[in-house]
Amino acid sequence: MLDTLTDALSLLATFDRQVVAVVWLSFRVTVATTLLSTLIGLPLGALVAVAQFPGRGFVTVFLNGMMALPSVVVGVIAYLFLSRSGPFGSLGLLYSPAAMIIAQTILVVPLMAALTRQIIEDAWREYTHEFRSMRFRLRHTVVALLYDCRFSLSVAVLAGMGRSLSEVGAVMIVGGNIEGYTRVMTTAIALETAKGDLPLSLALGIVLLSVVLLLNAGAYGLRRWAMRKYG
């Protein structure tokens, strides 16, 4: 055990080429997924929180249920759509980082939307009379609430980023875990552990855990700063 840990730390200290390549691809895929999911999930969640429309309760339940959507199911669905016989097969996206981003976005958007809906709904209850007295249109209300709750919404964004970083099932199916092209930290850890390369698995695990802890620390620090500055 101690030898494995020593070897893992050595890989990190020497910036092992394989470790750097896997970590860099993981960050690229995660950042792209988080940006897309933020642009879709936050406005969607805010819209569901503020708008009144038939079936709103069903949409809310659906978003909450989709938070626990199994990643392998998303992977299979994305595979069917992106395979050669699927409707988007001509794009040639299967077994590429783009396919991984698409699959992860499908997973992360409901999570961000559900968390955003709850945060915005709480704020909407507090400011309902003010917005209605000023006769804000729906889109103006959504934008104003998103801005007002921006620090609280950082939790939703970081939760989505964390899920993207830790995802393995869907990206394994649509990405293929191709070395140097679609191999990210989670799929590499699964493969290298099965092969018995524990130092490499542990090194990647240390990086993954460190990033997750930094994200949570950043969210906590941001909220504390916002509370001190804005009360």
C-alpha cells in the first residue's frame, strides 16, 4: 500500500505524460459540459419556478426525478442517436470528446435545472409583489432573479461540474475510452484498476478528489464572501 502511494505521488510530482493528458482532457470535457449545462439548465429552472402553465407540477417532478437518471441509460440513448444507424450518425460524433460532452450535458442539465428551480422559487416568493407591482415581463423577471441569486446558484453550477467530473458510465459508452483521445480520469481509473496499474489509478484518483474538494471550498468561500458583502 505504501509503495503504491509513493509511486502515485511520484507520477504526480514528475507530471507524468499520461496523467497530464488524461487530466487535461477531463478538464476540457467538464468545462464544456458545465458551460452548456449552465446556459440551458439555469434559465430552464428559473422559468419553471416563475412561470404558471399547465403541467408545471409534472415538469417539476420530472426534473427532480431526472437528477437520479442512471448514467448508463443516458449513454445507451446517446449511443443510439449518434451511431451510424441513428439520426445523427452522419455527423461522426460517436467515440469523440463531443459525444462525451453531449452525454454529460444530458445528465447535468436536469440537476442544474432542479436546483435552480428551488433556489429561484424561494426568491420568487419573497419578491413576487415587488415584481408584479413593477409589471416585469416574464423574461425580465427570470433574468433579474438569476442575477440576484447568482451566488446561491454557484452551488448548482458546481454540483453540475462535480457530476460531470465523476461521470463514468455514459462517457465510457459514447467515448469508448480511447487512449489519448477520449480517456478521462474516471474511465482511466476504472481501466487501470482492472489492469492492476494501481499507482496510475491512485494518482488520477488523488487529482479527482482534490478538484472536487477545491470546487466545494470555492463554493463555500464564495457564499461566505457574498453574505459578508451583501448581507
